[in-house]
Amino acid sequence: MTARILITTDYLHPGDTVDQLLRDHGLAPVYSPYRGPRTLEERRSLFDGMSGAILAGEPVTADMLTDAPALQVIARSGVGYDSIDVPAATARRIRVCNAPGTNHHSVAELTIGLVIMAARRLPEVTTAVRQGHWPREAGHELRGSTLGIIGYGPSGRATASLGAALGMRVLVSTTHPDRDNPAVQFADVDTVLRDADYLSLHTRAGQDTGRLIDAPRLQRMKSTAVLINTARGSLVDEEALAAALSDGTIAGAALDVLETEPLPGDSPLRGLDNVVITSHLGGQTIEARARAGLAAARAVIDVLENREPAHPVDR
């Protein structure tokens, strides 16, 4: 019987290179694109009859895996995997993999794009022009300002390089500093929070980093600072951030990731003029999508053909 592979990543389609690669290895792709929360019944039956899965960032909980006896591997077509209950999968001998090194340049470019949007007040200006006005807003140059980065994995390093190329002072908090890079200075989190004009998050979510940015840490930032998050929505206390944006504790925020996606209608971030929110676009370039999809497909193939996958997160 042909092994069936569930694909929920919405940019993967029948007939594309991922589809062809899977079929070349005797597998049968089954498409169920993730476009928002599924019903309870949809979640319970999602992995029914599947031997493998290539997933978007949707939640995978322990109860979803109880009725998936054939499932052997879950591969994320991206880097983050905190939406997957990895211990529950491991307990059922289901391998979990991700696709690091496929989208860090895309994430870094979007990060710097958001910094520029905030520095030059582009959202306000473009909105005003569409409304028939002609504002002449005075923004800020990036050269000479401080780009604070928390986390120094691939996307953090790529963002640091772009910031340095723009003439920014780059200040990084990480547990694995690169002392041989003269363009980057390393410091503790409190120093980065205090000095940053633009604070960008590039760390993973976890027990030690959940709610990395909360009310006390927002209070330590400059009143002129801007927070940028292209990493994980769970890193930021959104209620505390909304309050800080409303009372002037910090000047602005640009968020590509949120605690709940899409942004709920009752989110305290709605209606604030000093926050820019994009729809989780960090890795959504044509080039990054191609790399990530193929990496996820290769992980599925490796596990089903009894080879160790390149990027397991369960071991």
C-alpha cells in the first residue's frame, strides 16, 4: 500500500517540485492547506491514514496523535516547531524535523525592512497619501543608531550583518557570541534592552525564553525605541506591549508573528497607530519556500526509507 503524506503548507501544490519528489519515491501526497484553526473533528482526523506529514505552523497536540497509528514523521516546512508537541510525538515514535538554514536571509531582509518602515514612518505616510494628503514626515537615519538583537542563530546573524552594512551599531545578546566578528558587540540582555533604538528578536521559544518581552523589560527600553519581532509570537506579552505602545513607554513595534494567528478581532494591538503587523511573512519568499519545502520532503523520505533525517528536533 502506498504511503500517504499529508501536506498542510499552503504554498505547496500538486505538480510542484515537492510533489514530484515525493511521488518519485513512491509516496502519495494528500493536500489539506492550513488557513486558520480547524474544527475539533478536523483536528482529530487530520493524520488519519497518513505515514508522514509536511506541516505549516499549525498546532499539533497530543490528542491529535492518538488516532494516527501509521504516522512516522512530521516535518515542518520552516524553522519553528514550538507548535508541535514534540514529547507526545516522541512517545509514539513519531520523528519530528524542521528545515533550518532555508529562510534566514528572507527573515533578515524583512526585519530590516520593518526597521526602515518604522524609522521613516512609511505606514503613516503611505496611508496619508492614499487619503489625498501629502505629509512631509521627518524620520530617522539608521546609520549611527543601535540595532539590538536577542538571539544569534542564522536569522540573528544575517540581520546583524545587514544592520552593520547600513552603518548601525549592532549589539547582540546570545549564549554563543562570535568574538571574531568586529562588526558586532556582545552584551547581556539588560544592556541590549537599555541601549537599543531598534530591538529585534531572533531567539526560539521555550521554557527559558517564553514571554521574553514583558512589562518590566519594556520599561527598561528607551521611550524612543521600536520592538521588532520576526521570531515567535509567544516571546512577547501582547497585552503588556499594547499598554506600552499606548502610554509611550516605547515608541513603536513591528510584528510579523503573533501569539494567535490570524490577529484576533479583540486583540489589544488593533487600532494602535504605532504598531505595524504583517501576516507571518518572514520566510515567505519564493526562494525560501522552495528550499524549505524540499528540505521537509527530504526529511519525510529519509525517515520512511530508514535513514536519519538531516534536522531532527526530537533528539
